[in-house]
Amino acid sequence: MERKEVLVVDLNDNPIKKVEKLSAHKKPILHRAFSVFLIDGSKILIQKRAKTKYHSPSLWANACCSHPLTADISFEANLRLKEELGISKTIPLEELFSFVYFANLGAIFEYELDHVLLGNYSGKIKMNPEEAEKFEWIEISKLEKQLETNPKKFAQWFLICAPKVIKIIKNRQI
């Protein structure tokens, strides 16, 4: 289900109003987002965004992301996991951190307060081709190297938050 609206927020993540999604990306207007990372042991799930996406097409990113319209980000993230990856069970998601980022992508902008969530998952994936071209369970150490050696193949928000997520995961394994 394609989201038509986003929730405009201030820098403290206080909701202001809802606006049309494309309008928020053209102005730019700060709005709430989330990025979900899924791990299975030493592997992390990444997806290559569909060629038809209006921004960052065919770039690799985290398991899924979207724009929540309520305060229940974990609930909305699980809905998105079902829509994008066919994951029907509810996954406990931990919010690791949030950050604000701004990116000029040419005709549109990304200006988001992004909540980064982490969960464990080892089941089946049934990818929605309107959302992603393919997915891969990649060794975390291999992803870390690719982020350094080939950053142009990744979405801009992913380049910011993936290294932080990897660091958190590594610190927990010690």
C-alpha cells in the first residue's frame, strides 16, 4: 500500500500536520520516517530498491522503510514488512536511534527524521516487486566492506545509518 501522506514533524519529532508525500519531498519539509534492519545471526537483510521507485531506484538499502503516520512506529513498520517482504508474523523491533538527514536528489529532497529499528528474523521472504528488485542476506562484515569500497550502490540514508547499526550489532556480540 503506497503511502500518500507523511507526518510533518519538528526537530524534536513533535507532529505538526500531515501533507501529501510528494509535496514534502519536493519542498523539502521535515517529516517522520523509519528504517528497519533485520538480522539473522551474522547476516543482515538488504534489498535493492525497485527500478520504478521515484527516488533512489535500483540502490541497495535496509530491509524496508516508510513514513509512519502514528506514534506506533513498530506497528507500522511491521505492516510495511508484510507489504514489502511478505513477512506476516509480528517481529519485535527495537528502536536503536533516530537521526535527521537531508539529501538533494535532484528533482526531490529527502529531509527526514528517521527512526532506526532492529529485529531478528529467519523466516521466508516473499518480496513485492513494486518495492524491490531483489534481496540478499549478506554477512555483516561483507556489507561493512562494501559500504566503504562501493558507496554509490547504496541509498543515501543507508550510508548514514548502516554503519551505526553495524557498530551496535558488533558491540552486542562482544
